[in-house]
Amino acid sequence: MDERTRILDLGGYGYYWSFFERRPRVVIVNLEPPAEPQPEFEWVIADGRNLPFRDGAFDVTFSNSVVEHIPGLENRRAYAREAARVGRGYYVQTPYRWFPVEPHLMTPLIHYLPKAWQRPLLRNFTVWGVLERPTPEGCRDFLRDIDLLTAADLRNLFPDSTIWKERFLGLLKSVIAVRGARPH
């Protein structure tokens, strides 16, 4: 990867790319613009289920912890089709459903409970709730907007991918659908 590599970052933010010594050409798609101007990136305001790019426009489509925020299986399928369509290769990561710590809430085991039981616990019994102090509506929206995936779920969304498994202390932490970039 170098300055000639074209990457589409679906749902990302510019800070991630600052860690690279040789920065690729990155287009970031999000639903809203960044809080601070980031002229080193091209920002496109768009829905990941209907991207305004031609087929194979990018060397790689990159998506880090976004697909689990897309509500409903049909919406996730549309997102997956678009990610695969516009990138000759892709890298789509999502937290693993059965890892014992829910990464958005930064709290162990709570995501194993039924959502109706989670709602009253979110504000006062999760790290996220204590730090963010969400309203009851915010707690409802969080539960509506998060649906963690398994490796099989990700494989079904990206059937032509290889599934990589990221582990932490021997436990499966996240799963990544990868398809290598094809030559131009």
C-alpha cells in the first residue's frame, strides 16, 4: 500500500489513517461531515447502501466496526453488495457477537441478555452509560442500532471472502471479511 492505492473508507474517520507512514489516497464516506475540516481526505456524504461510485472504483473498500450498526438483514446485505461492488478488494471488520465484552458498551456479558433486560441497565451499569449519560431514548436507539454478528453472519454477507479471525487472550474478538484486490 502506498500513495497510489485508492481506498474507500465506509463509515470511517480521518484519524485512523494518520497512523500510516505512507498514506494511501482515502475517500471517506459517512452520513455526516467531520466536525473539523480534514482537507487531506476526500469526504463524501452518502449512504453505504447506495454508493455514488462506479464498479471497481477503489483498490480496497475498508469498513471497521460499521456493519453491525446497520439495522436489518436486507440493509446489511445492501451495504455488503455496495462494499464489494465498488472495491476490487475489501476488508470489512466487525466485533464478534460472542466475545465476552460488548465493545460499544465496554462492559462484559450485558449483550448476552435479552434487549428488554439490557435497556434499564445501559445508563447506570455499563461503562458507556456512566461516561455518556444517555437519555432513555438514547438507550433505546443504541439497542435498536446495534446487532453484533457471528463469523457465519459475515460469511453470508460476503460469500466470496476469506474470514479472518482476530483473537484477544485466546478468545475470538472480531471477524473480518477479506477479498484481495484484483489487478486493474
